[in-house]
Amino acid sequence: MTVMKRLRTWIRRTPAVSPAGFLVLAGVLTVSFLITDGMGLERYACVLSGSPPPEVISLETAAMYGAAYVLLYMAVVIVVPILTLGAAIFYFVQRLSDRRTPGSESGGDHEPTVAAAPDTNASPGASTSH
Amino acid sequence: MDATSSGHNRSRLRRFCLGGLSLALAAAIWLPSVHLCFRPDLSSYRPADGVGPKARLMANRQVSFWSDADRRRRELRGMRSANPEWDFMGRTFFVLALANMIERDPSLRGEYLPLMDAIIDETLDVERTDGMFHFLMPYAKSAPFRRQPARSLFVDGEIALMLGARRLIQDDETYRRAMRERIDIILSQMRNGPMLCAESYPDECWTFCNTMALAAIRIGDYLDQTDHSDFFARWIATARKKLVHPETGLLVSEFDLDGDWHDGPEGSSIWMIAHCLQLVDADFARDQYERARKELDQSRLGFGGASEWPGSWRGPMDVDSGPTVPLLNFNAGSSGLAFIGAAAFDDDEFLTRLLTSVSFAGLPSESDGELRYLAGNQVGDAVLLYSLVLGPLWDRVTAEAGGQ
């Protein structure tokens, strides 16, 4: 299995509401922003001020590009740090909770984290099972 | 429901609660802190003396806009299609900024004075060739101006102000004549009515345009030793009586020649109004600024912004005001011009918060020695630049008044 396939499988099996799920979402947003930035979509951000871009392009397309860029930029500045910080808090709270209730394997308990190696054999439901 | 399924649901619910609480806690930590990543050092934008490095970079962007005909044509095409007024106001604010920069740093005179002349000359040429309608929105032709011959105070006032700024740097007979002619026209239009105000559009008087015209007349008084203090006093008395919105104490933005309001106090007008009134009635100007700050400042979480309307007045969003950010109630036009108010009244705290916002949401782009804000346009950049360098021109005019 290639690295990309393993990664895709791991991402698919990672529950959305889990430390790793938050990090995956943060990663997806960051990569999406980097792609729009690499495509130079920032030059369409002027549509926000009501000014069409200087290039010959339909206003609708420019508005779509501009809005996509700005939304992803805002997401990277505001949402990504919250997701990352939230993942760390979530992880430590779970660990603390697990220690206090010996024998219990709290929700998300088998979920991989960034540091953890992906468990490619785990079934999708495994992470939430008791 | 069996025990296993129930336990599974409990576990899932617990995980969702923990996840939600973690995100809420993370947001509670991050949101009040995010402004610290964008909070600028004010001295690099607006130092007490000289021109700040950031202002220089912004000026470079404007200089290259005016030096590169292709680029200007390209950018103007987009801007003019949205609002031809922006083309004109971009000129005014940049010329005012150039004059202030020369006053702040006389070594810039050699580069900036010819540019001021080029912009003014080109503006006068365009006006001569295409008429004032070139700089007005299309609805200016939808009805005849009530006063004939038709004149727009928007165009006359700002041209007079540009000429005045040029003459404050270095007087010149051609510009002196042009300014005197323009001021005579402005005064004849303004005096000829119950409100002492002139039309910018057919039967549409804007306090913004009328106060800019007052500032131009005041600069003319300084330059040519004329005296219109009686007219200023009558104008202020009329405005206090008929143009002040009772709930806020702010001047309304738009009215007809008879003084019937079309709109209430508007953020995209009031900040510049207060700045222009500094040349005419400093106490009234400060009063207007402080009221505007109280009514329109929407700053939160370390970010500065201003709403277009006070809470006691609901008006429409138009092409002047631009978009408003939902929830935060930050309006683009009002927040942009709030920079001028904050700088003019030495409100460093508000100015820093506004700069924090523009450093974040304005998408600053620095390259090739130029700084521009991608979320804005040339007129927005020119307004921002002016706010970072304003002061010396007004100080010269008011200093003499103080000494008289």
C-alpha cells in the first residue's frame, strides 16, 4: 500500500469529532488555502471592495475566486488555530479522563493522533467502540 | 436498546461534548489573542515626524499607479465601472497625501511636486474635455441640477482642495487663478440657498462635499489673505440648527437644497466631515469626531472598525458605503474613512485598532517596494495613505489662525 493510500485510509477512518479529526480538518483547510494562494486567487480579493479585478474576467467568476480566497484565508487565521488548540485540549482532557476512570476507554479512545502511527487494520467503527 | 448500544451512544455523546467544549475553550483563548498577530507598530505607519516606512511603501504603490499608464488604465477601468467617483477621489486623497509628505520630508519635493502637478493638470484636462459628469455616477444625468448653470460641488470642492494643497507647497500663478475662479463659483453656489450648501448631484447636497469645499475656501483665505469667517460662522450656525440629527448630535450626510434630509448621519461621510471642519470650527469638529466615535466605533477583540449608521438610524448600503461585515458590523466605507478621523484627532488607540483590522482583513501585499491592500482598491489605498501622513497642511493653516 502506498503512503498516499495509507494516509487516505487513515483520514477516512478518523472520526471527525476527535483530536485527530480536528487536525485533519485543520490540515485540509491549510492545504486548500495554499492551493488558492499558489493559484494567485488573491488578486480577485478586490471584489470585496466592490471593484472588479483589472483583468478581463466575468464578475461572477472573479467574485467566486475572491470569496474562496478570503474565506480560506480567514479559516487559516481563525479556524485552523482553534482546531489545533482544540485538538490539543481534547487530547489531554481525554487522557486525563481515561486515567480517572481505569478500565474505561473513552470515546475516540483508539483514535489516532498526529503523533500516533496510523492503524490501517482498524475498522471504521473501532474508534468509537467499547 | 441493549446495554452495548446504550454504552456506545453514551460514549459518542461524551466525545461530542468533550470535542465541543475543547473547541469552545480553544476559541476563548484564540479569538481574544488573534489581534496580537496583526497589531502594528504605529510609528512605522504614522510617526510623529517624517514619513513612516509603511507610508512610503504605500506611496510607492500610488506613484507607480500614476507612472504606469497601462496599469492605471487597467485598474481605473474596473474602478470606474463600479463608481466613477472613486477615480476622482483617488486623485484628491493622493494629492493631499503628497503635499503632506512633502511637508513632513522636504527631500521628497523633487519627486512628488511634479507628480502633484501631473495629477491636477490631467484632472483639469479631463474635466475640460468630458465635463464634470466624467467623475459623477450616471444618475447625475437623470434630472437637471436645480441651480443653473449646473455645477457639482463634489467636483468643484475637491479640485479647489487639490489646488490649495499644491499652492501650500509652492504657490503658482496659474494654480492661484484656477483656485480663485473655483472658489468664486463654489461661494456663489453655496450662498445662493437657505442651507448655504450646494448640490453635488441634482437636488442632492452632501455634507461631505460641502465641508470639503469649506476647507478649500479656508485654505484660500490663508493663501490669499481673504476672509470668509462670517460665511463659515453662518454655515456652522445653519448646520447646527438644521442638519444635526437630534438622537446622536451628528451632522446628517445628505439633504436637498431646501434642507430636507435624504439620509441621517453616515459613517462614510462623518469622519471626513469632522476632519474638514477642523479648519473652520475646531471645537465643533472635535465634538463631531467624539460623537462619531461613540456612535459608530464597533471595535472588538482588538480589531477596530466602524459602522455606517448609528444605532438610532437605519439607512441603506450603497456603493459609497460598500459592504458591511455581518456580526461585527464593520462597514468598509466607514471604517476606511475612520482612519482619517482617528489620525486627524490624534486618536492613536483607535488608529492602531483600525490598522490591526486592515493588516488582517485588508490582505496587505508588499512587493517591489510597494504596499497595497488586495481587498481594497486604489482609492482605498489613497485614503489610507492620506490618513498616515495628514496633519502638516492643516497645521499650517490653523497655526496662522491661532497667531492672528
